[in-house]
Amino acid sequence: MKALGPALAVVALWQAVVMLTGVPAFILPAPLAVLRELVSSRTLLLSSAATTLAEIGAGLVAGCLAGLLAGLSTALSDRIARLLRPVLVISQAVPVFALAPILTLWLGYGMESKVAVVVLIVFFPVASALHDGLRATPQATLDLARLARASRLRTLVWLRLPHALPHLGAALRIAAVYAPIGAVIGEWVGASQGLGHLMLLANARMKTDLMFAALAVLAVLTLALRAAVDALLRRFGL
């Protein structure tokens, strides 16, 4: 509800720009035209959104699990940490958009290539945040664990991981916002369905109102996913 006021203000400004400038509808459609398209094309939009949501969900879960595994592995083994740190850096040195065509070539135009793009986008913030959080454990706490002859695994589970949970919660919230971006990028590169594919078709046919309608659905989907992740994390005290 807090975002309703700013959203209405943006829509009002949008309508004012359309009315005052007389911009052609194929460049910037009026909000009412987009609303009409949302209603008339609701079946197409919902089916496309369902495809994109499935890609987002699968990629988000897989990317978070991979990030958690990588972050925990760096804490358990110094050798693994030395091996994974360059991988984490390299994974961000190459833009995901540049890798999307290669993933499409390797995995095809189906759901797999889009999930892979989402995994690549989600993996780094989760792994990096967990790694940084585990390293943020106060040295005095680690010294006490060492004096008590606690094993590395026990120290990780009972001391280091609780200190890292706030970092992990922040990363998961970011991942929930990044995941839809990855799915749409994958659909732009090569797909036969989904919101990204629908945007490309609408753009090619100069149906700007449909493209804006797809963008609106994607925005709502992203906000809903972010709210769901936030509610889940707050339930666990994060």
C-alpha cells in the first residue's frame, strides 16, 4: 500500500506527458491504452507470465542452493576457498547478457537456457554475501571456540553461520529482484514463449501497448516475488 501513492503519481505524470506532447501511441501509449491491452490480452499475458515464473522459480532455487553450497564450502576448506574465489570474480567479469547466446546454443530454446541465466545472476550475490558474512564472525568468538577445541564444522554451524544470516537474508532479497531480469534476458536471446518473448513480438509489430502491458505484468510479478521472499525471511527472523 505504501507504493500505491508513488505509482499513481507516475501514472498521472505519464498521462500528462501523453496529453501535453501528443506523442504517437506507437512510441508512448497512454496508460488507459495499456490498461485496455492488459484486459483484452489477459489470457496471453497470463500464459506468458506463467512460463517466465516457472523459469524464475527454478533458477532462483538452483542459484540460491549453488550459492549456499559455494559459500559454505569456502568456510569449511581453505583449499576450496582459494579455488572458488577466482570463479566468483570471473563469473561477474563476463556480462550475463554476453553468455546468454552461448547458453541458448548449448541448452536450446527451451526452459533450461533461461534457468541457467537466472542461476548465473543469482549465484554470485548469494555466495559472496554468505562468504563475507561467515568471515565477519568476531575473532574473539573464534578464539573461544578454538580454546574449547570445537571442530571446524561445529564452529561453522553454531558460531559463524548465525553471524552470517543477516548477510544471507539481504542477498536472498536481492536475488529475488535479479532473478526475473535473468529470465527475461534469456527469453530475449531465444525463446518461443514467456514475457520476454512476448515483448519482442510486440516490439516487432509496433504494438507498444502490449509491450508496456507485458512490462507491467513483469513488474507486478517481481514485486510479488520480492514480497514473498521478504515475508518468508521475516518469518525466520531475517
